[in-house]
Amino acid sequence: MNFRSEESKKVITYLLFVAPALVIYLVIIGYPIIRSLHLSLTDYNVYTNEAVWTGFKWYTKMFSQSEFWMALKNTMIVVVVSVFGQIPIGFVLAYILYRKLVRFRGFFQGMVFLPITLSMVIVGILWLKMFSSVGAITNLLRLIYNDPEYTIGMLSSKTWAMVPVAFALLWIYTGFYMVVFLANLQRINPSIVEAAMIDGASEAHIFLKVIIPSLSGVVVILTIFAIAGSLKGFDLIFALTGGGPSNYTEVLTLYMYRYAFTYFNYSFGSAISMVIVIMSIILIILVRVIQRRLTGPKEV
């Protein structure tokens, strides 16, 4: 009985410590979600502050719009670039630094990490200038093709407009993932790597049997982080393309912003925001399921 009493005291103590943070979380995160869900099921008039129940009217309208499917496609492109671009490149750069394969490692690390310290709006404007008709990228292509009049016009092309967005996303976030991977690589016991090398293990064997298993947990965390960041990304694309041309680079957050704060249709904007929330939950659950399939039921 004493043992159970002590355990109960511990549980109560834990709950008391967690309760304030939980209350703050529910107020800051939970209430807006519930409020958005309610607004998405009504026809809210921003001028009279009246809301008429309409059920799934806005969801039906949203799913019938080609604009939504374009924004959804672009959002998934951003997710793919983040998960399969930023994270792998960040890991490769971190591994190069960890294995000391380059000189001036501190300078190299600082230069790669620098973009994440900049304002997203500044980065958007920077890449906008680089891809303009007189920008560095365009001039480089003119040198390659030996044509002083050459211009690809990516930012005005419906086919290529997402390319500058992808480059900007890779440039700004890769350094962050590199630093996180490098910090976790440096936590690996050097004696394990040295023992493997003494036993005659190749670089590939050490990489597959020692390095990768040690980083499986952080890969999952960074994947969730990348997905969440991709789905809520707004400022970079807004500054770079504004969703153009003809909404061909518009993502779900820009789509939501346009209806909620340009057309003042808060109900429709709330419906879009709920789709973003549901997508976030589904993708994160999918990542966790894949993790459990690969590593077993135990947490890393």
C-alpha cells in the first residue's frame, strides 16, 4: 500500500507540473482550432459578426475548385522538397564535417548555416532578384548557352515557377538540418567507430551499421519538423512569387490567406485551415507508423 501511495504522489506531482503548460497549450492551440472548426461550418459575416450554420458547404466548394487542388499539389511539392531534399542534403553535409573531409570546417559550417538566420522575406526577395531577367541565375544561363538574349523566365512560367521556390527552400533550411545532424553525430561514441575500423570495417559498413542506426530517432523528429514547417510555410513564397503566376505557386497557406484576408471570407479560410490541420495529423501519423515498421514498437 505504501508503494502505491508513493506512486500516486509521483503521478500527482507530475500532473501538477504538467498542468500549467497543458492549460496554456489548450488555450493557445486548442481554442483556435475549435473556433476555426466552428467557423468552417458556418457562413460568418465579418461586418455584422453573425454566423449562420451551413454545414459542409465550404468544404464542398473548396474540393470543387481547381485552385484548391493546385494549392494542394504545390504544398505536397514543398513537403517532398523538405523531406527528401533538405534532410538528406543536410545529413550529407553534416557527415562530411563529421568525418573531417573538408578543410576550414568552421567556415564551411557557418556559411551553410547562415541562410536560416535571415528573414524569410529577405530570402524571398533575394531569390526573386536572382531569377529575374537581369539576375545572377539568368546571366549564368546566358553564359552556359552563349546567348546574351537567353531568358528562361522561371518566375513567369507556369511550368517552372516552382523551381525557384524549391531552390530557395533548399538554400535556407539545409543548414539547420546539417547542424542538428552534426550535433547528433558528435554524440556517437568515437570508440565504437574506432573499434569498427580496427576490426576492418569499411567506411560503408560503419555508415550503415553504426551511423544510420544512431540517427534513426532524430531523422523521425526532423521529418515531422519538416512536414509541419512545409504545411505552415507562407512568408518565403509570399515574398518570392506571391502565389503567381496565376496561382501556379500558391500553397494552401497562401490560398487560405487570399480568401480569409483578401476576400474576408473567414468561413472559407477556416475550412482551408482545417484541411491543413488534418493533413498535418495524417502525415505525422504516417511517419510514426513507418518508424514503427522500421525500428519496431519501441521508441528510439
